[in-house]
Amino acid sequence: MKPKSKKEDHLGPISPFTLGNVFIEAATKLAWIEEEQEERQRRYFITSKGFEEMAKLGMDLEKVLHQYRPLASSPEGQAPARPHRHRHPRRH
């Protein structure tokens, strides 16, 4: 029997935004992340359970967590409350 080519195994093109939304919904139901909404802004926090479970799936969460800086008053083991945003010079 001839092995399937990579294209024969594809189910079709997907939107990365839709895939992200599906993941966020599932991760919220599994208590891997918690959503906080203030007015029109949503923020997501990885729970300790989520950190462990996503690491088991091979996800490198350091890529996500490096965007946040710890606050001096944050207890250990909790996600920092405020994002640290890098400002890039405006390109003309």
C-alpha cells in the first residue's frame, strides 16, 4: 500500500485567527486560562494548571510569558497583572 502524500492528509486551509479562537474557548473551559474583560479590552491569564498541561503538549510558553514583567507585589506562581509592551520607532 502506497503512503499518503502530505497534501492528501490535509483537511483544508484554516484561518489562524479562527484556530486561535477555538483554542482560547477550549482552554477557558478546561481552566487552562482565565479571561478578564474591562470595557472593550480582553486579557487572558494562564493558570498554573494550564501552564503544566500546555507544556505537556510541547508548547513553549516562555514565548508568551516574556511579554509580561513581574510586579513587585505579585505573589510567586501567579501571572503578572500588567503587560510590558515594547515600543518600536514609527516607520515612515
